[in-house]
Amino acid sequence: MSNENRIHLRQAQIGPMANFVYVIGDPVTRKAAVVDPAWNVDGIIELVRSDGYEIDKILVTHYHPDHLGGRMMGQSIEGAAEMLSKVDAKIHLNKHEAEGARKVAGLSESDIVRMDAGDVIKVGELEIKFLHTPGHTPGSQCFLVEGNLVSGDTLFVDSCGRVDLPGSDPEAMYHSLNRTLRNLPDETVVYPGHAYSSEPSTTIGRQKRTNMYMRFQDIDDFLMAMGYSR
């Protein structure tokens, strides 16, 4: 996929939990960032190289093992830690996720770049903006680049991430969806963290019309729909 050849954006479904892994590349420098590289590290690296790109950075939307790698439900999922042994890159996590990620995936402090809301990094000449979107986890983040939003487990097609897990916060999810993301341009293309719909992507404008979780003007109504109250 491309936006007038300014960006290389590859979406790949990998693993038994219908995870999406993304490759965001600069067609000029051929540098690329990989988003949420879990389940099949060698396959992801080969995918990037077959497109003619070199992995420059690793971006992680949140620290759950199906996105980061690590131990989950008695199994070990390969992910960012294993990728670090094969490519020269750092893992960019929101600052609120760094300690949890170290424990979940066995990362060292030197592996991690701690990011904050509004930070911008470059992959080649592409600028990627980090949006802090807590709710699913305290440090969930989305990546905005050239009118595209990689939304992790914050925003799905016509749905949103769970808020009943340890560290989840339904009030924070309300603000992430109905303030931070709702204020993006309608034409922003959304690429979610899982293939939970027959459609692999959507737009902010469409989600404002069809996604019930982005249509609540009142936080109490949102919480009631989620099964919570203040």
C-alpha cells in the first residue's frame, strides 16, 4: 500500500490470535519500522527484506505478549526480544509500558526507548507521531504517519479494545476514543491490531458514524455500555 509513493505500509496477519503486524517504510531510504513483531520473527524479517527494506526501528503499541512477545497462558511467544538478536534496532514503547515490557518479554533497559505522548521519530525521512491512548493498557499508543493510524488494541473496525484486563481503564478508553482519536481528520486511515472484522482497515470518519464506542457524548453512558459506572 502507498500514499502517492511517500510511504510503504504493509499489513500482515500473523499468529493464532489474528494479530496484525505492520511494516512502515520510507521508499527513498528503504529504512523501515516494524510494529508489534510477535509470533514469527524470521517470517517478519523475511517479509521486510523481500520488499527491499531494512529494519531500522521496532514500535510496540502495548506490552501484551501477543504484540510484544513473552509468556502468556503457559506458552512462550517469540517477539521483539528475539528480533533484537537478528537486527540492529531499539524497541520504542510508551514510558508507562516500559517496566511491564521488561518483565513480560525479558528486555533490558538498553533495548528500550521510552516514548511520551506527542513524540515524533523518523524512519528514513518519514515522521511517525506517537499518540498516547490509554485504556486497554496504561501505555497503549497509536502511530500516526502520512494520514495513516496504526491503532493497536485501542481502536478496531467498529469496536475497541477490552477494558476488563489488569491495568485496563474504561474511563481512559473513553477519552482516548472520543477525544484523542475522534479529533483526527475524518480521512485518516485506521489499521487495527487484530483482524476482528472482514475489513482490514477503516477510517476515522467512518468510525465516528458506525462505531458505537466513538459515538458517546457522555462518559457515564459509555461506562454503562461497557458494564461500569462511576
